[in-house]
Amino acid sequence: MTSAWQYFPVILIFALISLAITRLKTAHFTGTQRFVLTTVVVYLAALDLLCFTPSQISWAALNDLQPTWLLGRVPANFIPFYKIDLGFFLNILMTIPLGIYLSLLVKQPSLALSLKAGLICGVTIESSQLLFGALFDIKRWVDINDVITNCLGVLLGYGTYVAITKLSPKLVRSFEL
């Protein structure tokens, strides 16, 4: 059974995203740049919901994923590429937009920056799920594969940005901040 407290992390993160947006002065941005900023907000809200909404842990699946550790009441997997399933590839898809947005938002996007951002993203999401799982029992897995796939998604997003920039540099420049 899910309690109201389990939704506290989702609400807190959404409030922080909203606060950051209200601080952003968009008067000097073009229409395409405002579009990018608006879609970034929508993307971050969706990421918040995907990563921090309480879920029901399937204890049958937990038994299938051995060895698994329980960190308090949070199940964890620290073995890379162990039990790859559809979720592995969906996690990559989930962070491709982050790689594209990062490339549009920074002055000089690079592969190294994207790699760092991907690792930071993956570690932040997983450690937050561990913390919120311990404090609010949001029933989320902590999985090294998620860190790897989040990083891969950001790198693919950067690659997508580079490819589109080569095809239409003028169009991409109009969206960059």
C-alpha cells in the first residue's frame, strides 16, 4: 500500500524545478530558445515522475535477480550488465533528451562534458532513489546498470546533437542558448 509520504520526493523535486524556472529571466530569449527552455522543464518533470514516483517492488523479480543486496529496505544490484531486460534500453532512451538539452544549453558541448554529465545524472538519480527509499520507502531499485544506461543515453543525445548540427547548423544555432 502506498502512503502519501512516499510521494514527498516527487513533489519536492517538482517544487525545486518550478522554483528554478521562476528565477529564470526569459526576456532576452528568442521564441525557439523559449521553446527549448519550456521543453526542458516538461522533460525534467517527466524524469521526476519516472524516477521518483513510488512503485511496487516485485519480490518475485527480486528473487530472479540474484545476487541482490538489500540496503535497508532498498534492493540494489551492483553487478554491471547483470540481467539485462527491456528496462535497460528504456533507461537509455530516457536520457537521450538530456544529452541533447545539455548540448543546447552549454556554450561548448563536448563528448567529455557529456560523459561527466551522464555519470553525474546516473549517480544522482540512483543515490537519490536510495536516500528517498530509505527515508520515504518509495520502493525503487538501486542499480549500477541504470547509471551505465543513463550515461549511454546522455552520450547518444550528444551524438544526436552533433549529427543534427552537421546536417543543419543554422537550425541548431537558433535553438542554442
